[in-house]
Amino acid sequence: MLQLRTLVCLAVLLLQSSPMKAEEAPLKTDVPVSEVVRDLEQYIPIRMRDAHVPGLSIALIRDARLAWAEGFGFSDPGGSVRVTTGTVFEGASLSKPIAAYAALQLVADGRMGLDVPLSAYLTDQYLPASAYRDQITLRRVLSHTSGLSNNLIWKSTRIRFEPGSRFSYSGAGFVYLQKVLECLTGTAFGAYMQTAVFAPLAMSSSTYDPASRHGDLPRGYFPLLGMQIPLPRLVVVGEPNAASSLLSTATDVAKFAIELMDPRHANPAVVGHMLSDQVRVDDGIWWGLGIGLHEDASGKSFWHWGSNPGFKNLLVGYPQQRIGVVIMTNGSYGLDI
């Protein structure tokens, strides 16, 4: 749980105006955007250098609107292609809350139930028969209490513990959900997400289909002996994956965050479900349906990270204060910024 707590504190501190502890410092709601931008323009290049991060894109949200976005550094090994607000990064696990939003629209439309076994929607079962298979529901997948693993390499289908009994972060649960969505909608997952999420939210640079953006993706990097070692583009050889194959920009992900603060495209019940406490993870940290939740003196925030080899990302938002930030990087230590 230490890693989760560290990520939450990092996310909250990005929006605070003093070096106090995350649970004590006030949010930057009264500081003019121009002052926040000035501070970030000075702070980010220094932290990128110290963390050996080649490129970064950031989007700042104020009053549930995009207030500022900027790119820093480079996306290519030679340092000739600058990161811009239009640079597409591997979103990694930022895939999960967006997939959750799409699934919960089917709940709002009466086509799925939160507590119906997912196996009931399949004509050909994805998980092998077991005592636990029919206990896995949409609620349990989205709250990471399904009992499935986080092993995406081997597409594990083993249920490791009784569903609903505890929290255990699971990418395999979202792969299972993807199979259910494809069966229920009769549409390939990537195409369904385009129709259900990306088009309505005007996320025009986003896709779950890695092959569609092969040519213009930045390289991920790992620092070694003072050098930036470019990593192979592993995501482009895979298929659309609800757990980790999102390709997007910081400004596109910010549009999604804004929808969670001010839902205008989906039934508000969708956001209500996502931001409702489902399972306690640590002190002050809960998981909702598809997204992490944190509560401190400033109120409740939602958050999620993304972590693929060479790509580290962070999304955080305070719906009551209507502020947030999205950061996407192509460095293995991007979360250290």
C-alpha cells in the first residue's frame, strides 16, 4: 500500500500552494493561473533534469475547464522532436478509469447490472469454471476486488481469492471486462470506446488501438549510466486492451477528468458510481468504481496513475473545487517529478 499512498500524496501536492504535508496544505484555488503557470514553467524543467525524464506534457484544469497546457523536452532519441500539447503518450493504466466510464454507461442504460455475474453476459465463457467465477461482477472488477491478478503478459484467468473479500489491483479483471463489453455490444472494444467515449468527449487524439498510432509515438526511456536508453515500443505490437493500451494526450485525458467534475455527456449516475467509496485501501484512500479516491482537509479527490515501461503518467482532480492536473511523461522516473 506504500506505493499507492506515495502516488496519492504526489498527486495532491501538485495542486497545493505550500510545502506542508499533503493532508494539511491548502489547494491552489485562490492563486491566479498565471502565477501557477509561472511556477510550473520554472519547476518542471528542473525536476525533469533531476529525474532524467526526456519529455513531459501537462494539462491544468480550473473551474472544470482546461486552463493551461504545455509540453516540455523531447520525444525522440536525438532530441530533435519537441513534446507539445499534441504529443501522444502511452497512457498505460489511465486506460482503466476510461474503460470503467464506458461500462458504467451500460449500467445507466439498463444493459448491465453492477452486481450481476459477468459470466451471465457471455455466450462462451472466458474464465474457467470454478466456485468463484460467478461471484465476479462489474462492481468487483472496477473496485479491484475480483480476485483476478495483475498479470497481463500471460492473460491470467486464475481467481486467486474469494471475490469481494479484499482489494488487489488487477489488470486481468479489465481484460475480462473487455471480453464482456465486446460480447454485450457486438462491437470490438476499440471501436466501442471510440463511439461511447472518445467521440462524445472530443478526445480526438485518443485510441486503444496501438497499431493506429505506430508512426508518431514518442519513445520511452530508461536512464542508465548517465545516458537515456530508448525502450522498444512494446505497446504497438499488441491488441486493444482495456487495462493498459490507451494512447492519448494530456489534454485529451484532461477532457475526461473534466467530465468527472462536470458530467455533460453521460448520465450523472455514471460519475456518481465512479466516485463512490467501494473498498478501503489505506488511511484516507479508497477505491471507487474504476478510479482511486482520497480525502483530506481539502475534500475528496479522484486520481489514477499510468505506468508502462518508459512511460509514467498521473491524473488527479478535485470535483468540488473543480480543479485538476494531468501529467504524461516518456521517462521511467516520470512519477518522481
